[in-house]
Amino acid sequence: MNKIDIAMTLYVIVLITATFVSYKYGSTMIRKTGWFLPQAIIAGTINLSLGLLALIGWSFFTWDVNEFLFLGGLVLGVGMLVVGEAILISILLFKRKKWVQHDNKTFN
């Protein structure tokens, strides 16, 4: 593997990890507080910020290497970021009722 393959692999891993970290935060805080919308917005913001940091890192790495690699990586990153946000919000919405009920049981 050359340097570009390793960078692309790390780039994809960081974008996937950002979605998992934001999901973990969202699920934990929704269970703990019972507030869905504020915690879902914060989890989405965490995912967006970590994804943007990965995009900026990718831009700095590939700016001098190849313009097609730069643009292809940006398209891949933005696509993965949008898909990650959609997956995050949909999972949080599907599990919302169970987590809020869990909070109500522990509160009463």
C-alpha cells in the first residue's frame, strides 16, 4: 500500500467513526435526559464537525498530490457525511420512543 491508499483508508475510517461517536453520544444523552430534539441536534453537529475536520485534513493532504484525487475525495467525503447524517437521524428517530420510555421508567 502506498501513502495515498493509507490516507484514503484513514479518511473513510474517520468519517465512519464520526457517525458512531455521534450516535453513542445521542443515544446516551437521550436516555439520560429524555430530551430528544436538543440531543439529536447536538449529535448531528458532532457528526458534522468531525466530518468537516476530516474533509479539511483531506484537502490539506491532497492539495499538492493530484487535483482529481482532491476532488474525488471531497465528493466521497461529502457523500459519506450526508449518508452518515441521514443514518444517524433515522436511527435516533426509530429508537426515540424506547429511549424516552426508559427515561420515564427511571424517573418514576
